[in-house]
Amino acid sequence: MLLNFLNFAMDGMKLLASFNLPMQSTYIEDAIFNHQDYTNSPLPIGDYNNCIFRNCIFVNVDLSENNFTDCVFEHCNFSNATLGNSGFITVHFKACKLIGVSFEVCKKLLFAVSFEESILDFVSFYQRVLKRTKFENCSLKEADFTSADLSYANFKDCNLERAIFERTTLVGADLRTAYNYSIDPNFNEVKKAKFSLQGLLGLLDKYDIDVEL
């Protein structure tokens, strides 16, 4: 009888394996990851709380289903990484490359990020709520902010060349030191937003006029 039971249990395990069910995620707290290359050995799916990642490579890595809370990424490369249904809660990126990353597929609940001295060219924040988000000394060339909520966000010393602003909420946003942006007030909400005198030219691009300061 015992042999029959073991055989039954083994058959059950094989059946479950055939469904390719996801492995149970792990919980990692207060860990420091240095000089890790996850391109060949992916980061285990899990909940990462109060962790620091330094000089790590995530290029083209699938980070779907991971959750990061109160984490810091320094000098990491996320170019073209996949973030499907991943969670970012109070996460700071410093001196990171995030070229082509789509944040629009991340979990919406409690999504909160900030960026410093990072390259975010071609990223997508489509429909993201980014209230009070801080972008400091970042490159945001051709970043997509379509339908995003950037209320009271701060773009300190950021390059917004060819960044897309359509149906974007910029209420109270601070763009006084941002540059190379083109924002049409007719298609974006800019009430109480802050611009420098020179930056006002970025609101007049569609009129193709010359203004001398």
C-alpha cells in the first residue's frame, strides 16, 4: 500500500510540473548585491525589501513578477529589461541606464520611483501616475509621457529632447531647469507648472516663430 501511495504522489508531482507552474517567490531583506550579471543567471523571482544593487547588469533581462520596495539601484544597466507586472515601491535609481524600459507594464499599486543622473532615453511612462516624482540630471530623450500624471514632478537639469507629452498632466510640475522640451499647452494640462523664461519657447514650438530673448 505504501508503494502505491508513493507512486501516486510521484505521478501527482509530475502532473503539476507539466503545467509549468511558477516557483514560489522568495523574500529578501536588507541585502546588498554588488557586480552581479543577471543576463545569464536571472535574478530569482521574489520580494526585495530595503535592498541595494550596485553595478549590476540587467540588460534584456526579464524581471517580471518581481517586487522591489525601498530599494536603491546604483550604476546598474537595465537597458531593454522587461518589467511585466513587477512592483516598484519607493525605488531610487542613481547613475543607471534604463534605455527602452517600459514602466507602463509595472504594477500600478503604490508605484513610486525617482531618478538621479540616469539615462532614460526611449522609456515609456504611458498612463503612469508619477505625482511628485523627482528626475534629477537625467537624459529623457524621446521618453513617452503620454497620458501620464506628472503633477508636481521635478525635472531638475533634465534633457527632454523629443520627449512625448500628450494628454499629460503637468499641474505644478517644475521644469525651470529642464531643457529641449516641446509641450503643447492645448493638449496638456500645465496649470501652475513652472518654466524658465527661456524654457517658454518650448511651449511655442508648433507656431514656428522666432523669439529673441
